[in-house]
Amino acid sequence: MILVVGDLVDDIGVRPLGTVNAASDTVSEIRMTAGGSAANVAAWLGHLGADVRFVGRCGADAVDRHRSALAAYGVDARITGDPHLPTATIVLTLDEAADRTMYVDRAANTTLTDEHVPAEVWDGVTWLHLTGYSFFDDGVRPVALRLVEEARRRGAGVSIDPSSLGFLEKAGRDAVLAWLGGADLVFPNDDEQRFLQLAGDGIVLTRGADGAALGGHEVAALETDVVDTVGAGDAFAAGFLSRWTSGGDAAASLSAGARAAAECVAVRGARPVARTGG
């Protein structure tokens, strides 16, 4: 069982359908989809057939919606609702080059405490995955660090995705390296690695269109029509972990990550397209 703890978000994607008219109206395609880096990883893991449990927070009015959305992928979703703060929201603006700018309101994600991760969520867990967003938040960071300690105590593996270069730079390299110290695997992209300069056997470097690497193993990105890059790193991490935690080697795990990332960028939104039919 892989335990994923962290952010749960409503993504609002804005794609202008023509020239942006500053200080006026721009015709756009706007969609709200379920997101959050940690929740996305859990969704992809479930989609790929892994046993996965997710723990996170959202607004009290959205618990059933988000729990059902993850359950559709086979995720054991342990979601609690905050009675005062809404579900976290990210507004993403996408340009023609598929670049993105994100406006983030973490809202209910900031209220995760130890009581929301009770002992029973560890039942059967052999691996813990966290994202950097839990470490960047001053209130949630102690929870994340204790989760890593608990995983170590139980003999479970740990992986962390640094998640955001902007937040890494704000936190400072020394602080981030201390947070990552308990991880068996770290998933930086090229920009994050240039800042962190991580060294060791567990650095899974993701390079977008240039593929990914772990140690002396490399995999090329699969060719596909890119519709939306949001969630590609989450999908890659899930694909990698789905093989790595079931006894897969580096090459097989990298290939599984590349396939999941290619599936992700070919559709709108950060999560898998739900399967229909029987």
C-alpha cells in the first residue's frame, strides 16, 4: 500500500482562445477539474492499478465530491473537511506554448494536522509519498516531517517531489535539503535540480520533453500531442512508483513513468480520463 498525504485542489484552467485583451474581455476556454499534486499522484497510482491511500483536506462542502472523484480511480481516500476554509484553488493560465502561470490559494490544505493522519491510515503501508507543498507551509511542515519519521520507524520507503522552484528558492537550499534528508527517492525537474544540486542514488530527474533519468538509466519522453502539461510530473511520479514499489528496476520504473506522463499531457486536466464501460 502506498500512502500519499498532501494537497487537494480545485484547478481552474484558463486557456485564451485568441489575443489577450488587457483590461478588457478575452474569449477563453475555462474548466474546473480536480487537482492538487499529492491527490493527482494518488489518482494516477489508482488508475495504474496500485494499492493507494490518500489523506488530505478540503472545504467541508466538497468532501463527498473529492472523495468520490478519487474513489473512481480505486483510491482509498481519507478526506476531512474544514468548516471554516474553502477547498484550495489554483487558477492556471495556459498560453499557446503550453506554458502555465499559477495563482494559488492553499485554503483548507493549510489546516492539515496530526489528528487528520491517525494511526489506522498506516495499515498495510509500505511506501509514503509527499510533495513539497506540505513542507513549504509553516503549519503543515511539522506534520510532514513527522510522517517521514513514522515511515522510517515502520520500515516504509519515502519519496518526495520538490514541486515548485519558486517556493524552493523562497525557502532556501539548506532548509530544503534538510527536509529531503529522509527520502529514499526525490523527483526534481531540471530547474529544481539546478537549484538544489542533489546528489545520491535516489534522484529521479524529470526533464519534460527530454525524458527522465535515474543514475545511469535514462528514458526518452514518448511522442504525443501535448494538450495540457498540468500534472505531468505527478503522473510520472505515480507511474514510476507503481513499478518501483512492486519490485521493478530503474529502467522499468522510468518507462512506466514516461508512459503515464505521456497519457497525462495528451488530455485536459491533471488526472487520468475515467474509464467507462465494463
